[in-house]
Amino acid sequence: MAIYNHGIKSRQCSRCGLQINYKETKCPHCFNLSDTDALKLKKLYKSELLKINADLGKTFKYLFLITLCLMLLLYLV
């Protein structure tokens, strides 16, 4: 059980993998989907998450390089 959004307790849905309120009996994301559609939703969510994480990694690399250049510039001045 995880806590997100100002103390609201949540858990991960076993079908789609998304976070839901722990009091919910059915997942609002996938309760009306077939098993194949729920699996597609889970794969789509994971692929989007991987893309976002990769983009975040690139952003941190660029920020590191800019910071390093600024530090070297200040050191040389």
C-alpha cells in the first residue's frame, strides 16, 4: 500500500497496474475493459512511463553539462 496525494492511501491494480484508492472495490481504469484491453492499457502505461523517465534522464544530463561548463567558466575567470 502506498500513500500519494496528501495522505490518500492507494494500491496498485493487479490488472492494469495503475494506482487506485484502497477503498475502491473495482479499478476505475479497467473495470469495464476486457482482459486483453486491460493488458494493452498496462503495456501502454509502462511504455509511457519509460519514455518519461528517459526524457527526464536526458534533461538531467543536459543540466549537469551546463552546470559543469558554468563552474569551469567561473573557475577560469
